[in-house]
Amino acid sequence: MNNPEHSLSVVVPVYNERESLTPLHAQLVQVLKDLGHEILFVDDGSRDGSAEVLESIQASDPRVRVIRFGRNFGKAAALSVGLREARGDVIVTMDADLQDDPVEIPRLMATLEEGYDLVSGWKKGRQDPASKTIPSRLFNWVTSRLTGIPLHDFNSGFKAYRKTIIEHLDLYGELHRFIPVMVYWKGFRVTEIPVVHHPRQWGKSKYGLWRFLAGFLDLVTILFLTRFRHRPLHVFGLLGLLSGLAGLVINIYLSYVWLQGERIGNRPLLMLGVLLMVLGVQFFSIGLLAEMVTLGSSRQGMEGPTYTVIGSTASDRRHVSR
């Protein structure tokens, strides 16, 4: 950590956090004074004067770089650009609201050195109102169960990364909260440690009901892109099976009723039964087409795991990305 000039990059997305920027910078300088580092502030289209504060900070500290967006693109875009522009071998991301404590950065880095590729900060004693903590706990519990990754805080912005995993992240929308899932399913090692979390002093939270609901929609997206990306028929086939069976049961019942002498031609249940069976066939067809596309991609070398080859000498060690 001491040999490169920029062995550590701290990436801080900023959106309307003017009051906290100067004290945050002061705390970072104090914690990182013995480390080769750089600090990247990514201004995501702030309109409260944050840009002017960041320019002042950058003018006084040559280790600070500022990236400015012309408008608000969202946290995922800010993180994506910040991670791509970071020069350090280790990258730490944190929020700009002073709720994340820079003192925890050495602990995150030390855990990373234990052989992990991503270390996430778990806000175990979260200092937020119940309107945020309760939905967050529900979201994290559901995400952990569906993805199979035993983390308590997927949405934490306080994380430490190895530079090698950044090229495997394709962030857009609100997918930044699923970064541990994305890298885990690429074969990288992921863990978390409890970190200190402070109450918000200035500004207001950007978290609302819509983000909570959007998070579950994004969870469906990330599950399909990770667990079922190489076996889409498992998703569409299951939907087709359920739909087809439901339609078959309805039609068998209606056939029995018809044999008893009742008229079924004008019953809405008949239309439902036929519709469900047609949907079942369509789901299976979509699944088979998706399987063919996936097979074609894998044969062309477009898809596959990331792996490391280690030979008898140091020169034989190769990190292969597909």
C-alpha cells in the first residue's frame, strides 16, 4: 500500500451535500495521511453549490480530483465513472453525507488483504429513522435469500474493491445496490464487516418509497442476469409449465362439465383456460430461443467465468477475463 503514488483511490459520489464536503475532506486527509492515495469527488449534477466547494477543495489539495456531470444521472452512473477513473489498486467508495466514517477505511483495506475481492461495510447500528431502516432490512433479507449471498447490507455505499473487479461491473439504473451480487456471480470473493454509522447532520436523504419499490424490480433484473443468465429456460420453462398446467386443469374441468350436458361456449373460464395454455406454449418458446442465444454466445467465447491460472513460476500467473 505504500509503494505506488496512488495505491488507494477513494471515490465519493456527491449530490447536493455542500455542508458536509469540507469536513469530509478534512477527515479523509487525516486518516489517509500515511497512505499513497487520491480522492475522487463525482458531482452528480448538484444544484446547491457543491460544485464550488469541490473546486475550492481541489485547488487546495493536489490529491483531489473532481468529476462533474452536467445534470443528475443517478448514483449508479456516478459510481461507474468514479470507479473507471480511479487509479488506485484498491478503491474505496463512500457517501458524502458524513454518515460513513473515514476511520473505517483501514479496516476495510485490511479485510481486503485477507484474500477478498470486495469488502462491504455493514451499517449494523444504523443511525436512520425507522422509515428507512425497516424497508432496508426487509429488502436485504429478501435479497440475501434469493441470491444466496449471506450479507446484511447490500445497499451500503461504503465498500472496498480490488481494481481487477471493476471491469466486470456494468452499472446503470439502480443496480449499484447489487454490486456484491454481480461480482459474486462472476466468481470473486465477497464479505462484509460491521462499520460505524453516524446520524445525518446536514441535507436530506435521497431515499424514498419509489427507490424501495424500484429496488425489488431491479432485484428481478439482477437475478435473471446472474442466476439464470446461462439457463433462461429455467425461468421461462417454469412460467410456461405453471401457466400450461393451470390452463389444462381448467379445460379438463370444463370438458367434464360439457359432458354433463352444460353449455360452456359462453363461459369466460373457457377463454381463460385457452389463454393460459397458449401462454404456456409461448413461455416455453421464448425460453428455448433464449437458450439458443446463450449457447451461441458461449461458443463464440462471449460468456464465461473469470479465472486465474497459476504455474510453477510467477511469470506463469495469468488473470483471465471472459
